[in-house]
Amino acid sequence: MGKNASARHISEVGNYGDGREYYASKYVMEHAPPNDSDAVLKALEEFDVRWTMLHLGKEKGELLDKALKEFILERRRMKQQAVSCVTSSTTCGKKPNHPIRALEIGTYIGYSAIRIGRILATEADYGSTLVSVEQNYDNAEYAKTHVEYAGLNKTVKVLHSRVEKYVDDETTSNNEVEVGIDENENKNENSLFPLYNYNRRPYDFVFIDHRKPFYLRHLKLLESRGFIDATITTVVADNIASLEHVKNREESIARGKRKGPCKCVNNACDYLDYVGRRWSSTEIFYGNGTKDGISVSKP
Ligand SMILES: C[S@@+](CC[C@H](N)C(=O)[O-])C[C@H]1O[C@@H](n2cnc3c(N)ncnc32)[C@H](O)[C@@H]1O
């Protein structure tokens, strides 16, 4: 698998082009036993100390875990409420009666997909799944290898595709086969990953972690095609508004130089402004050692 250097910028290509993903993968195979997702994550974290990688990392990973676990608990609570309202005469709210369907944009080599997958596999309803979309072929191949090695291939599906293409493919396809670059792979599989078109339901939980300047554009695209619904989908996004950036803005407002909240593209403030208006609640969480935050938008 590829160690080919690229002349394009890292944020565009999605990996360093110097082979570090190859060595990270090798490190995982040598230091983690198979079918042990915790050990795979630990190996990726250890390697990250030696050689900087693009993963979310442990601290923000734990913030992502927390958001997902809270989401699972909230669904359980809503389900119980729905059961008790059948037996009483109270007004019933929304009843989530299907396994969780999660989507990740930006798999890289699978770190956050494994974090999400291990929680879905152990703490969510049986059959809960994550589809994770990655534009870079080499990254997607490493991610598939790591997901399988971690024993999560029944829960996590990595697709080599740009998210824009994934949305188009799924919207225009028929209901028979799973589409995308992995088309042949899935044709005869009794897949746990039904097509979006199969049931025309928005994803329940979405993690956005690809390129900040495109967060808002792609969120709107997913909304326009029904993949995301502000009344249903919990959306988590990484690399949101660094503390320094937020502080500078507050100081500018205090000095009268700026009026309202920031809407810049490069810190995903435009995204933040939008979800802040459309979702019921949006909070940003920062770790002690992290420059920027993770936003959690709840319906
Ligand atoms: C920061 S990394 C993701 C890290 C990963 N979520 C983790 O924590 O392990 C960003 C990834 O997004 C991918 N990416 C960028 N634009 C994309 C797009 N339009 N569709 C799908 N993937 C994209 C890049 O190739 C890169 O691998």
C-alpha cells in the first residue's frame, strides 16, 4: 500500500505522503492482538507520540465517546418512555425503534471509526452500524484493515469515496445493491449496511472530521438529501473554533471592533453559527491539551 509522496497539500490529500500511515499500520499489527479494539486504539495512540498523525487522539476521542454514549442513553430513555406511554394514556413522543445508523465523514486510517464502532458494538442495540467515508484510497485501505483487525467489520463499513459522491451515489441508486467504490464487494453480501434509499431515513448520529472549510457546505448537502435532519440527527464535529480564536473574537467585540459572532470558514465558525441556529442545542467541548474543540449538536 502507498508510500507515494504527493505534491498537493496534506489537507487536500488527507495524508502526509511520506509513508507514516504505512508505518502506523505496521505498528498496529506488531503491537496489538487481533480482535482487540482497545489495543488497536492504544497502538495508534502510541505511534502518534513518535510520528504526528491526523487522528482525533485520545483526549478528543474520549469527548466523542461521551457524546455517543449520552446519545445511546437518551435513545434508551426515549424508548422506555414510549413503552410506558403505550401502557398509560400519556402523550407519546418520538420512538427510536431501529438500531443506530451512524455516519462518519473522514475516516483517515480508522481511529475514530474504531472508537465509534466499539461503542456501537457493545453498548447500542444489536445491528447498530457506522458507515465511514474516506476520499483517499490508501487511507481507506488502511482503515478497512484496522477495522477488520479490531474485529469490528460487522459494525463498521469503510467506503472509499468523497462524501459528495457518496451522497450522489446513494440518492440515485436503486434499492438492490450497495453502491460506491465498494460495489462489487457487497453485491452478494447479506449486508448489515442497507442503502440509505432502502428506508429513506436520516442518519441518527453523524461525526464530521474531514476539512473544516467544507463542513457547512457538506452538512447542507447531507440535509438537502435527507441524510441529516436537524430534528433527528445528533451531529458531532471536530476541530471547531480554537480557544484562541474564540478569545480574540470576544476581545474584538468588547473593543467594539466586531459586532456579532464569527462566521469564518477556516475555523468552521460558519458551521457553528448555522448549527447553533438550526439544532436545539450546540455545545463545544475542549480538552486540556487540545487547541480546538468538538461541537455536539443535539436535535
Ligand atoms: C483529520 S482526518 C480524519 C481523522 C479520523 N476521523 C480519525 O480521527 O481517525 C481527515 C480525513 O478526511 C478525508 N477527507 C477530506 N475530504 C473528504 C471528503 N470530501 N470526503 C471524504 N473524506 C474526506 C481526508 O482524506 C482525511 O483522511
